[in-house]
Amino acid sequence: MRLAILLSGRGSNFAAIHDAIVRGELEAEIVCVISNRPNAPGIERARALGLSAQAIYHRSFGTREAHESEVLRVLGDARPDFIVLAGYMRLLSPAFIAAYPMRILNIHPSLLPAFAGIDAQAQAIAYGVKVSGCTVHFVDENLDAGPIIVQRAVGVRDDDDASSLSARILEEEHIAYVDALKKLAEGRYRVDGRRVVFS
Ligand code: GRF
């Protein structure tokens, strides 16, 4: 399974996926890592690991389309089976998503459909939910809304703030992303409307 990773920042989900491959737990190859930010720690880590790593800075392009077409060109050369969004802070256009239908994955730090959008952990604290978590899903043209592959729940404690809850959710994210990719690598799944069904 050939994976392309798109990220914008820290890259801990990317690192968790890479570690799982190195441990032999996930049969996959990271064929390229792309960051839209030149100094993202995640892209520096990818370079240090000797992976094919490219910063494609969105501000160097005049339009969203121009930036995306360069990202698509690099992806076209890398020929990934799946594109893994790992903290990629750019909305993808419908044309980009249509180029890889049900082959783009995202991770979101809440139990979707609750708390889509930014600051999901702070939204969960503010709402007062007792359980939150994370969701790995296919990307469709709506924000944080595609068919769900894996979810993991995290209890919210009375003394939690957004930061402490984020840290516990992040631990589950790393497990969830690897789990989702393992399931896709096995190949025995179908997408039936909104439902991803494994057999
Ligand atoms: C994670 O919380 C993820 O759920 C969200 O962005 C964050 C990325 O973290 N989409 P990292 O860069 O993988 O450490």
C-alpha cells in the first residue's frame, strides 16, 4: 500500500504511521510527504528519515488552483494508493477530491459528526460532553463529513481543559490512524453510502 502524507505542522500522526511501518505492524510504504508550510516540523522529520519530502508553500502560488495543481503533479509522480491528511490545514477543492475518490483519508479530533471544524477539543469542552475522541474518515467535498472508517472514544474528565483533552485524544489518534490503514490494506471493505463496511 503506497501512502502519500499531507501535513502542515507537528506531524505526530505521520510519525505514528511511519513507526508502525518500521515495526512491521503496517504493511505500507510512505512514497511522499508534502507540507504546505516550508518549516513544518513534520516535513523536517520526513527529510531526516530520508523520505521523499517536499514543501509546496501555498503562499508562493497565486491561487488555490495553482497550488493544488502542483500538489497533484507531485502526487501523480508518487502514485499513492491513499492520500493521508495528517494535520493538513488546507481545504481541498472538489476537483482535487474528485481526482482521488474514497482514496483521501483525514483524522479529526472529535467523534464526528460532533464538533467538525477547528478547535474540536475546545468545542467539546465548551459543550460539556462527557465523551469525545477521534475519527478517521474518507474525505468528500464537505468539511469533516465523509464516510467513517474508525473512531476511538476518550472520556472527558471534570478537570480537563482543551489542552489536556487534546493530549489524550492525540494518543488515540495515533492508534486510530494505524488501525484504519491496516483495515484498508487488508482490502476487504466496501463503502455503502455513508457506511464503510468491513468483511
Ligand atoms: C491532530 O489533532 C489531527 O486530529 C488534526 O490535526 C492535528 C495534527 O496533529 N487534524 P499532528 O500534526 O499529526 O501532530
